[in-house]
Amino acid sequence: MGVDVRVVRRQSRRRVTEVGVVPDGGGAFSELLERVDHPLLNRIDPCGYRELGSVDMSDFVAALDAVGAEGRQFDDLRALAATCAADRSLTMEFLGD
């Protein structure tokens, strides 16, 4: 079980361009979500779907920092958040199993 994260640009309801993705094959992100208690991270359902806009990216990165999320996968999530934050037409999607 994992929560894959992707940044997308929606041209329409049916047309979506994927800009970047960080898969959660090892389950590190989903495990973090179940282990920590943080207002923003609590909104991400490890078994569901959540979307955050580019304006939420600084809060998302601050949440990762606040809970001590470390490692390559979390570095990749921070980089993906920076990409999303730089372009208001992008959103970050959390896709749980």
C-alpha cells in the first residue's frame, strides 16, 4: 500500500498532463501519514484521493519538515512541491491505494 504523488496540469476535465511523479512503492509516505499527527498531512487519506494547489506547497513542505520526514523520497517530494509552487496552473495529487 502506498500513496503516489503526482503534479499535473489540467487542460480540461479529460485532458491532464503529468509534470512529475513520486511513487510510494515502499510505502514510506503512507507510513508517515499513518504515524504522524499534523493538520495538513491528516487531510491526506492513504486509501483515497486528495489534491493540493500550488499555493499550498509551502505549507506542505513545512509539514514534511515539522514531522521530520527525511530520505530520498521526501527530498523528491520537496522538489516536486517546488515545481508545483512555481506554476499556479499545477496541482499536486495524492493517490492512495
